[in-house]
Amino acid sequence: MTFKRNNNRPDKRRELELLHKWISELKRESKKKPVIVEGNKDRVTMAKFGVKTQQIHKIHNSLDERVEELSKNNECIPLFDLDKAGRKLHAKIKGDLQHAGVKVNSSFRNFLLAKTRLRFIEGLDTYLKNLQSNMENGKKRNSYSWNR
């Protein structure tokens, strides 16, 4: 019997596979394009996965300076938290960079919004560990219940 899910999120196994693919792709792209994150914790988390990042500070003057610095690139990947503050920052940076002629690749952020429940970039490591753990625990439960 198959149940239709109400959302478009994949099952845990597929979500884990997609996240590993997402990380590999982000790691590859970060060699060619700057990935910008909100804070130091985000930067540390991305570094754990081998992704090179540039940190964005929320201080207005620093933000303008960073946009000017980033405008030297053809393309960049903003990866801000998926909460209200992150949405506002993403919209501001995206608009400023596009105005400066920089292509903004939001596909990595959009993937997280559409395919995961992750809301804070700094929590990616824990999110992956929990997904893996839940998947392993579910596998044990399912195998036990089927073998009765």
C-alpha cells in the first residue's frame, strides 16, 4: 500500500542522498565561485564539508563594502539561513549584486528550502547526522517488524 505524501520532500534515504550530492556540487562550485554565508558558525560548518566561503557581516557599512568586493566576480552563491532574517539578507544581497552585474546562483539555497527541513546553515552537520541516525533506526524497526 502506498501513501501519498502531502509535501514534496523526499523520504529520508533519498533526502540523505540528495544532500550528499548537494554538498559535493557546492564544494565543486566553491572552487570557481564565492559562496557567501552570514556568520562564522556558518563558515565553520561549510569548511567541515570542504566548501570555501566568504563571510557576510550584517553591519550595513560592511555589507556595502562586501557587495563592492563581490562585484568583481561574475557569479556568486549566497547561502544564508532560511529564516526570516536570512530571507531579508538574501533579497538585499541578491538585489545589490545583480545591480552590480553579478549573477546570483540561488539554486543551492532553493534546494534546501524545497527538499529539507533545515533552516540554519550552521546546523547542516547535525541535520545530516540526525537524518542518518533516524534512517538507521527506522531500518532496524522495519526489519524487526517484518520478521515477526
